[in-house]
Amino acid sequence: MTGRRLIVVIILALVLFVLAWRNPRPGPSPPPVEQTEIVIPLRTDEPPTWEWLKKWERDLPQHDLSLRPPDGATARYVKFSTQAQQLGWNNVQTELLMNAHLAHESRRGYVFPDFEWEPKHYPWEFSDEEKEHRQWPPHTPLNALLSGPVAGGSWDWEDDTPRSITPVWFDIVCPPSQRRYLNSSDVKHGIEWSEGDVIFDKWATTLRDIPDRCLEILPSDDDRFPQVFDIWLWGNTRLLSIWDKFSKSPVSRLLRPSPVVKAAVERNEYLFLPRGPRPSTKAGYSTYDRVLAMHIRRGDYEGACKHFATWSSTFYGWNQLEILPDRFVPPPGSSWGENTPENVEIYMKRCLPSIEDVVSKVKAAKLEYDGTLDVMYLLTNEKGEWLDRLLYALKRDGWNTIKTSRDLLLGNVEQKEVAMAIDMDIARRSAVFVGNGWSSFTSSIVHRRLVDGRNASTIRFY
């Protein structure tokens, strides 16, 4: 072997040795290093962002400074910064409809808010860390829940009231430097316990006569309940003097379910097909002609019912109307913050009825209705053994088709978020409705049914 070949062989041997040393044959793997696993809980769905609807509200046609009166840069507006939030939807809806009616009667455009949730009522739960990256408390655009002039829709064609606007547009058309601020007690002082129509007329005259184009109502420091129409009015028969004008107002007449709610209701119409025998008396043909809808509030409501009894509370809101059957008059014998055991029992029987009480009420409503009722829909937050026993008792009493809120098929998370409005619209459409007289949810349904022209006899209370 020549010297040159020997050098080549030595070099190749060294290369092979180095490669073998750097890539040893596989041997036993070293034990893995223990790491702390961060587990992120998975959700079956996420709340809707409503970005498309927020954009739709931002782009409302009245959001244009160049428009001719009554809209545009010269329009007169009022914003109610006293409006309650973080309550149940129907407590909020009740007030905002009345505020919109007041704005209309004072010839001012209404500034409509989002619905701001009481967090414990929101259909989704989040950790404190997750809340830091979300809008909290959660908001739902008003047009997800309802439609009509109250939420930016058109008035009657001959009505020259400015159309309702969003708070964002109010900041543009009415910047703070151009606003007149009015404290709640400036108007409420001296009329706190007056009849509802007196309170309404005082506010309407005040808002109409103020020459400033932009008004904002602020809560006074000395006003514990600074709403224009506060809890002391809604829980008292003084409210009823407003009913005639309010029920005939365009705010009430033109109120509609939102397209999101309407789509969900129509998707679930098949649930209400009667499953029992052919009726022996005349029966309607449309989906809801044979439906009795019943609102059953349970769970946390026991404490509320005891509170109503303690303070001898009347029914709430429009549930107090004299044209309705099953009215309630607080029994005598109570004192400030106290009531007799007998009176408390009367309250509990009507506010938190037993299974026997429920069966008895729907039987009476069915017998007194001029038509066939053989489909029942239960609007309820109840679940578990009590509800199972109620369903069993109702079926034994002859109700072959019974559906509950939990049977609804909601097509997406948007419909899930507005489920309370879906329930309400089903009750609005039903032939007969049985509700809880102390409930704002029931009161909202009463309002809608009567404005729709339903006979008062089709509205019953426990």
C-alpha cells in the first residue's frame, strides 16, 4: 500500500470512529422530566360576540348628522342614565319601554342601551381570570331581544319624533359640552307617591319644555331609587293610571320580537303538535290555538315570596290591572314588616303554589276557556324531582302533550343567550297564559298579550 493510500484509509477510519462516537446505538431512555400540566377547561360553546349586530346598530340610518329634521344634527334627544341594569331582563325591559314612551311623548329621541346582565343570571360561567379578557358584566345588544321604535326602528309614517339612537351616537350628536343635565330628584321631589299619570305628565312636561336639544337624566345622590318610574310605582296600583296611554302608544303597538327570537320560536313550533286523541269540541288550527302556557317560578323564589308576604306586597306591574281575573288584594291584619301566619300562607299558596294548586288552576282555566286546550308549555327554571312529579300529575289529569323550556332546540349560542325572550314570545302567542302575579316576567307577557288584543279572560294567575 502506497503512502498516499495509507493516509486516505487512516482518514476514513477516523471519520467513521467520530460518527460512531457521536451517534451511539440506542440504549435505555432516561426517565422523563416531570412537568406541571396546565389544564384549560374545554367549553362546549362560547357566548356570542354579536359583532354583526353591534355593527348593524352602529349603522342605523338615523346615525347621520346630515339628515333633515326630525333626525340629524338638530334632533332633540334624552338619555336616561338613571335606568336600572344588572337585574332580570323583564325588570329592565319594563322600565326601558316606559322611558321610551316618555321620550316619545316629550318629542325627543330615546337613547337605547344594551342589556347589561346580572352576572349570576348569565348562561355562561367564567373564572376571574377569564373575566379580565371579556366585557364584564356581559352585555347583549337590545336588538337581539326585541325590535321596534324603542330599539331604533321606525315610528308610524306620520310621526315626526326623532328615531331612537345608541349611546355611542348620542356622544357624537350630543357631546357633553352640549348637554343639559337634570338630576332625578329635581323632578321627582314632591310627587314620589302621586298617581302614575301625575308622575308621567310632570316628567313629560319638564322634558318637553326644556329648550336644550340634548338632555341627560342623572341619579341624584339623595335618591335611593333614582329611576324615573321606580320600584315603588311598579309595585303599586298607582301605576295603572298610565296603562291606557301606554298600551296604545307606538312604543307598545310597534313592539316586536327580534329576528333572533322569532327564528327560534318558529323553529320550535313542531313541539306544540297535539299528541293526544282527536278533540271532542271545536279546536283551532294554528300552532298555538290549543296551547296553555304556564309560568312556574321556583328555586330561589321561595325567599322572594316570603318577602312579599312580610311586606304585604301587591301584584307587580300590569298584573294589577282590574280587567284581569284572579286579582289579588293583600289580606288585612298585617303591620309594618310583619304579617300573620294565616296571611303568609295565603301568599305562599299563590306565589309558590304546590303541585296540587298548579293542577287545580290549569284545570279551572281549561274548563273556563271557550275552546280546546290540550297542549301545555311550562316556562320554568325548575328541574329535578319536583318537576317530574308535576309532569306526572298533569299527565294523569289529561294533558297528553307537555313541553318545558328545557325541550326547546336552540339553534346557536345567540338563541341560547336570549332564551328568556323566546320563552316570553311563546307565552305571548299561546291561547291561554297562567302566570305568577308578583313576577315582572309575567307582567311583560300580560302587556304584550293585551296590546295584541287578547281577551283578558285568557290571562290567569295562581
